[in-house]
Amino acid sequence: MATFDSIAVKFNAYVWHDQPYLHPQLHTETAQDFFDRTDIKRLLLRQIMDNGRRLAIIQGERRAGKTSMLRLLANRLELDSVGQFVSIMIPWQSVQTADDLAEEMLQGAAFELKTAALEKDSLATALRALLNDNPGKTAVICLDEFDSILEQATAGEQIKILNLINNLLQTPDLPLVFLLTLVRMPQLPSAAVLQAHGVTAALSPFDQNDLEEMSRALMNDYANQLTAIDWHRLHTLSGGWPYFAKLLLVSMAETDFGPRWIEMAARDALQRPLLEQTMIHIYGRHFDKHEKASVLWLAQFKTGQPIAALTAAPLDIQTAVKSLIRRGYLHINQQDQRCQFRIGLLAYWFPRWPKFDEESRKYGLEKSRPLASSRKTKNAFNLAG
């Protein structure tokens, strides 16, 4: 018997209502589904609405909630009391060239402004003509997965896409704002325009209080069944990332309440295909070879490894561990000074992964064998830095 409504958790779904709202189909008041990120919302909205910045970037790991934040900002701008902003959502899958992007922007703006796009000498001229017919309007171009757009483009088109955005940002008096999401900044010289013209906000994991606030709202009265130890365990298993916390909540909703409710739910979560799909994508697309070796090695030790064991590893492994700590996948347990998976679920998922042994052999890893030492480690390395 389900203990609470798993559908209400909205796992793996976009959410952007940070306050109760009227459901457009049901015409009933619906509870908020977006939590925390207050400082980031305030920062980006202030930069756009008050300071006139024309580019805002939401940066975060895979499944960090970038798309939800993008939709929240776009929705909030459209609901501005002045009615200044109109949002144009551009599907990243449809953009492989600069011409694709220009066409999507122009047609999207025409559709949202309920008018026809006219042929002009340049995109800036065409957009200006559209917006001049709608005085007081500012177009908000929403480009989700911007780094994916660049990845699927050829090298030449990457430069053209970045130059297109750069030219629009430098066109005087063009009422246009860009909202972008990406995992990391593109390593291209022409990508410097993104940081030069815009403001960037990075998404980080929730602290335990914020995670508990979200979970209580989604669980309703069933949250009262959890003890302080349970809340700590939920935060430890999810690492504070809403995606992994919601995965656990869905499993809790579909697991009978009992003395080991969270542990039983964690077992269920580990078997879900969506978790495997997510982790295969993150491991394959967002970890370099040193980061892969690091997580595979650490997964051999459920309780993590002492910092001393890591400082004896090659510098490229140390650097990878430091990167994964910064990105929110690993952390240093300050109580016993051990490096562990911040997302506790992953300490159990990796050894269960069918390709774990194969991948471990690829990097020369054997169970309980320390990573090879290196003469390059004589310089001090601060993992917590």
C-alpha cells in the first residue's frame, strides 16, 4: 500500500512554481513544487530586471534542476506586472547551426508576439522590427542545454553560434535577453563572450534544512513519521541533490512504512532503470578518465577512504577527486577525515552496476588495492580546498 502520493513528488519532471498556483486544467489551487534557490532567483531576476543585464547563465551538474530554474525565471519575467517580457523557449535538439538558431529565435518571437516574421537583412533587424511592432516588449530567448547545442554542432558552427549571440548582445537598444543553462562553460576562445556579457549562477546541493522543507511539503503528514536520524539519512543518501532525494521519496511512497523505511526505499531506488540511465549518462558524458577511475576506486570502499590514501595517489587522480568534491559528487567527512560519496546512493549503485568490474579492469583497479602512488605527490594537496 502506498504511503503517500508518488505522483505529487514530480520526480524527473520540470517544476517551476515556488508558490501555490492555479492549475490551468483542473482550475484548482495547487501546492508549490519548486523549493529553495532563493538567492539565485533573486540574483538573476535583479540582474535582468533592475540592472539591465542581457545574459543570465544557470550552471549546474546533470539533473541539478537547471531546466526548472530556467522555466521559473522565464515564467516570473512573463508575470512581471508591467508585462514587459515575452519568453521564447527554443528546443536544443533543433539547433545544429547558427542558421537554425536564428530561425528558431525569429519564428519563436513571431509566434509569441502573435505576428508574422518579416524578411530583413539581418536577424537583429528582423527582431527589432518585430519588437518595434510591440512597444515595451523584451524578448527572453531561453536556450536550455546550451553546451549540448555546441556539442552537436561542427567546430565552424560553434563559432558562428557564439558570434551570433555576441552580435545580438552588442546590438544597441535591442530589447533582448538570453537565459542559458549549461553544465560547464565551453572551452572555446569565442565563448569568453558568455562571461563578459552575462551573470552566472551555479546550482549547488540543498543543505539538510532545505531538503527537509522540500520533502515535508511533498510528503504531507507522512513526514511526521521520520526521526532526526531519518532526515539525516535522507540527506546523506541524496547528497542534498533534489533529483536523488525525489528518487528516494518516490521509492518511499511505494514502500510500506516500517522501522527501516528509508533503507528499504533505498534498495528499491537502486533497482530503478531511470537511476541507471542517469548514472550511465553522467559517468559516460560528464566524467573524464581520471574522474571515472576515482569513483570506481572509491566505490570499492563503502565507508570511503582516508585523505592520506588519496594524497598518496597520482596528481591527476587528486585533481579529479578535488573536481568531484567541488561538483558535489564526493565530499570530505569532517568527523573522520575520509573522502566519501556525497551522494550516498552511489556508493551502493556503482558496485551493483553490471559494467563495474569491466570498467574497473579498464583502469587497472583491483579490489582493496590503493591507487598507484606517484613521485609527483610530494607537493601538498588540500582536498577540502
